[in-house]
Amino acid sequence: MSQDFIIYIAREAVYLMLLIAGPLLGTSLLVGLIISIFQATTQIQEQTLTFVPKIALVFIMLIVFGPWMLNLLIVFTNNLFQTIPNIMR
């Protein structure tokens, strides 16, 4: 097992993590921005107003993108398990 191979696996894991977290974080960021603009224009300074829409939309995004995220994780894990015998040689 070489150092380049370990760096490759770590890079693929970080890329996969960003790819999976991206839609959820992007949605949360966009909803937070829209709600904060709404709060600034109406001068409503309620702190809990942002949490319910963010949580609801993140759950909706999990339902929509959940199968795609799970498929990416399964492919990565299968590839990792297939390379384990090659690592031990």
C-alpha cells in the first residue's frame, strides 16, 4: 500500500462528502439568505423563524436526493471493499 493510494482514497472520500453534503448545505444557505432578506425588509427579528423552513426544506431535499446520495455511497463503499484484497498483497 503506497502513500499515493492512501491520498487517492482520502481525496475521493472528501470529494464524495462534499458532493453529498452540497445540495443540503446549498438549500439551507439559500433559504437562510431569503429569510434573512425578508426579516431585514420587514424588520421582524425573530430568531426561530429561520429554523422551521430550513429543517423542512432539508428533509424535502433528503427525500428527493436521498436515493442518489445512497447510490454514491454504495458505489464508493463497494469500490473500497473490492480494493481491500489488493491492498493486503
